[in-house]
Amino acid sequence: MNPRGDIGISNERTALAWQRTALSLVAGSAVMARLTWGDLGLWGAAPLAAAFVLGGWVLWESSRRYAHDAGTRLRPRSRSGRAPAALALATALIAATELLAISR
């Protein structure tokens, strides 16, 4: 491994993929909140608020990962599975809210 860090573009592709994922999460939950607002009221917007928080965290975490892998090595610990787990949880919350709205 190169001591200066990754000199390829895989780092950039990964960072952009995480950014697209966070944006998709927020956009999808905004559409879902708009569609369920009439049935669930304020509860239909709860996943949107959670998606904004999780989307911001995913963007922050992806920028830290990018900086670490690009050569600054600022992260004291190895990668964990928290970001994918948080995204899976948010997706499940959005799906559960939509199922609740459909079942009413």
C-alpha cells in the first residue's frame, strides 16, 4: 500500500456514492411525507425529520472517511458498520410509515 494514501479515484467514487445515498434518503422521505401527510398528519413527517438528521450524519461520516482514506489518516479507529445500519434503519422506518398510511 502506498504510504501517501490512495492515489486512485476509488475514494472519490465511494464518497460520491455515500453523498448520493444520503440525498436519496432525504428526497425519498420527503416524497413519502408529502404523500402520507393527509392520512397521518404530523406523524407522516416524523421519518422526514429522522432522514434529515441521518442524512446529515451520513454526509459528515462520508467526508471523514474520505479525508482518512485520502491520506490524512485522521480517524483513530477503523470503519464500523454504523452508517449502513443507520441507513437500513431509516429505510425500514420510511417503509413502515408508508405501510401504516396505506393500511388506513
